[in-house]
Amino acid sequence: MRLAHKFKLDSIGARSLPPALLLLCVLAYGLLIPFLGFYCDDWPWIWLKHMEGGAGLLSIDRLFRPLAGEILWSAGLIAGQSPVAWQILSLVARFLAAAKTIEFNKFIGPMLCDTWQDILLNAPDSQAKDAAVQAIQAILSCPNLP
């Protein structure tokens, strides 16, 4: 059996994953929304919008973060100056990012697993197999991985 088959979700699991992910996002972030406000790093953007309007937001950090102004401006059109609306918008963004990440992993995961399995099974000598195993162990032992 190919290693990639272990990563495939059955049809029931694939359909229940987005609602489960949404429930997880709501439990992790949504329950706190009424108690959250703006964070300390939000205040400069709020001040800039108040002082210079939408044009000020569109010119934010143009050199280093070219899309930051457009993202903040469009989110400001939706959420206004309400902290609750910003937190809800943030919750939706987190959910969409997580859902797209899972979708990407379902696409790329089997290919990566097949590639590593092919390397291990078809390595010309034991030294190549040892190198591949060490590379996999180094990746899996990385402290930043979940």
C-alpha cells in the first residue's frame, strides 16, 4: 500500500471537515469576540484612517507591504470602526485560510509521500537510503512542526 493512501480522507470525512474546522474556529476565537477589542498594534492604523481617511490607508507601508493598505482599506469598508466587526472578519479570514491550507495539503500531500516513498524504495544503494531516512527524520524532528 502506498504511503499516500493513509492521508486520503474518506468521503464522509472530507465532507465533515469544513464544518468541523468552522466549529473549531468558533470555539477557539468566536467565543471571545464580545470581550475583544482592538489590539495595541491596531491603533496606528485606526489613527491614520481617522486623520487621513481611506487615502491614508491605501498609502500604508507601500514599500515593504504593498497590499497592506488595500487589505486594510477593504476590510475597513466592511467592518468600519467596530471592534466586534473586525474580530468577526478576522475569524472568517482564519477559517478561510485554514480551509485553503487543508485543501492544498490534500493536493500536495500524496505527491510528497509518493516521492519520498519512491526515493526510499528505489534508492540505488544503502547510502542513498540512509541519506533519505536522515532527511525525513530531520524534517519530522523539527521543533517548529505541529
